[in-house]
Amino acid sequence: MAGWEDNKVASMCYIPFVGWVFGIVTLASERFRKARDVRFHAFQGLYVFVLFLIISWVFEPIAHGNPVTARINDLLHLVVIGTGVFMLVKTRQGEMIRLPFLGELAEKSVLEQK
């Protein structure tokens, strides 16, 4: 990641299912210790992944067996994955988008790191 642009590294944190690895590596990297925007996207990408896990571990067992709640569960998964893809594209284009609630958490996480 040494030669990568900041927005490329930040966008990698939103890759569905594996972006969390890039987020952790980015947060642990000395190169991005002072890159506030990259760290923000790393935290926000991690929080998007945590939301996916919460849906998978909490709502999915509840939804199991009922066709209506199973469809809602599928829709929630699609929304979170779609959000990750949307953020990947927008971040790669250099746009700074703060997701509701998750963006606030990411901002607080970046500020606590100083």
C-alpha cells in the first residue's frame, strides 16, 4: 500500500466481506497515522462490516423459518452490501460521505485517536 493514493486505500475498506481486513491494516499502518480522512473511512468501513455481522448473527436466526422475516433479512443484507459498494465507488472518486450514525461513530473514533 506504500505507493497507493489515499482515496484508493480508503475505498478498499468498503469491499464487501473483506474490506474489514484493509480497515484494520490501514488503522495499524504508520503511513496513515496522520491521514484523518483515510482513518475515517477505515473506521466507517469497519462499522459497515459490523452492521453486516449484527444482521447475520442476530436477525438471521430470528428470521429463520418465517418467509416474511427471511425476505426482510435478505433485503437488509442487500442494503448493507449495496452501501459498501456505493461507498467504495464514491470514496474512490474522492468524495467524502458520512453515513448516518456510522459516520458519527467513525468521526468520534478518529478524534479519540489523537
